[in-house]
Amino acid sequence: MPGPFDDIRNLIAAMPGPDAEAAAAVAARDASLTKPAGSLGRLEEIVAWLAAWQGKAPPSFDRPLVCVFAGSHGVTRRGVSAFPDAVNRQMLDNFAAGGAAINQICAAYGLGFKVFDLALDVPTGDIAEGPALDERACVATMAFGMEAVAAGTDCLGVGEMGIGNTTVAAALYAALFGGEPAHWVGRGTGVDAAGLGRKVAAVEAALSHHAGHLGDPLETLARLGGREVAAMAGAILAARLQQVPVVLDGYVSTAAAAVLHALDPSALDHCVAGHVSAEGVHAEVLERLGLRPLLGLGLRLGEGSGAGLAMGLIKGALACHTGMATFAQAGVSGRSAG
């Protein structure tokens, strides 16, 4: 009998591919611009990627949006974070007041910004002794994330906020990729050595408790993830279905992407990694997913900060492509023959 996860698998199977004609049109214009071929490096690749996944040339960057999903985690009672759960609600208030780093980044680059409260006052189950979510709740939260992709958005940045969520991300990576649990655990909000030990113990306990039930990436997400991780996975999938390119943030948002990649390795073709985080083994995760980060600034803040900064870079790349003169327009001689 079909279950809720089958709806997600059907959507994965229906994902559209890139528009090769749009990418080719970008490449053709790029060849005529007043610069040596390839001299803008990855900026040229970025514009072709935008066009391919928006399905139009030139692509647009008129309604970029950063979505931050906020959730709370039962595993925090094990002392895995340097900050108390009360910070979840306090940070949402800070976002609303415009006082967070991501507020400043979005204002600087003209990015839309939305925060989604995912039952913040109701923690998920403690993954060390039970599932975070059941199948139905997981799919419902993914659907909520899908609905967050507003009509007209032409580039989506996905971020998160949630005390304890680097612990659940580490558990997801350990379940998806294997190896020693301690390998995937970082210091998150800055826990000391004892706190790091508690994080490792929580991840080990979670993997042991759920052993035998982690073969399906979606069940793994439900058992070990959190509401913000499930919602980000839904948003990434919805963006693909709506031809919206996605910019991933850091260690936790990439865990949501890793679940989709485990379902279908092509599921992240419309995504770029905004940056490589200083948290844990994010660089290794990105390599495993085939994602080359745009920025490497030593960030480990979360809340979409790295994605927002990368979207500023994308905005600049598109401005070069659309605003630069061609050789003919500028009266500049092209490349000499021979």
C-alpha cells in the first residue's frame, strides 16, 4: 500500500532537467563580450547554470529569496550545544527585528528574506532513543518547505536555525555515508571538549538505536533529522520542480541536500554550494555530493549567511553578463586570427 514517502519519490522521478538551449545562448553571448574568453572564470559558469535551470536566456535575478527554517530538537537535553533551547525563540525575534547577520547580508544585496517557525516550541523526539518524526509528520514538513518557494522567485537560498541541529546533521551524514560517527561531528555553536564528547555519544546512540531502519534515505531523514532539515529538503525539491536554481548554505542545509542526493544523484544538479563551512567535515560532504563551493570564508554561523553572500556574487556575475558591451557595440577589436 502506498505511503506518504511514495509521494516524495514520485516527485523525485518527475524532476525536470536543464535547458541546454538557454545555456548555449548564454555561452554565445558570453563569447561576444568585451573580455578574453573565459576570463571571468566561474562567473561565466554561474550565469550558464542560472539560465539552464531557469529555462531562459538571459536568466533573471529579480526576486531572489533566502528562506530560513527554524526548528527545535529533543536531543539538546543531552547537552550537545553550548547554548540553551531558549535561543531558538530569541533568535527568531532577532530576525524579525532585523538584528541578525543574515538581515544585513540580504539588505546589502537586495535579497528577499523569510523565516519559517516550524513548531519551535515543540521539540522533535530525541534521536538517541526514538525517531525525530514519524513518516507522516516528516512528509508534511517537507510539504511545508515546498510551499515556502514563492511564485516568481528566481533564485532560492536555503538556510536554517535550530539549537542542536549540527548534531542531527552529523547523525544524518554518518547514516548516509558510513564510517565512525565521531568523524562527522563538529563543535557546532562552540562546545568544549566535554560537549563534543556528548555530541559524539548522542550520534552513536542514535545510530545504534535506529540500526536496521536507515537503508531508506527518507526514513533516515524522519528518524534522525529535524523539522528544519525536512523543510529544506522539501524546498530544494520544490525549487527543482518550479525551475528555480538553489544556493545551499552550510553544514546543516547540506544535510538536507544529501538526503535528496541519496535518493537520486541528479537531484542537486540545480544547486550550487554557496560556501564551504568551517563546521565539521563540510568540505568532505560537498566533495561527496559533487558540489564545488563558491566561497570559503571560514563561516559556521548558519542562518543562510553563506548562501546570501554567494547570492550577492551571483547577482554580480549576471550583471556582468547582461550589462557588458559586446565587441561590436564597444568598437573594440576582437581576437586576432592566427
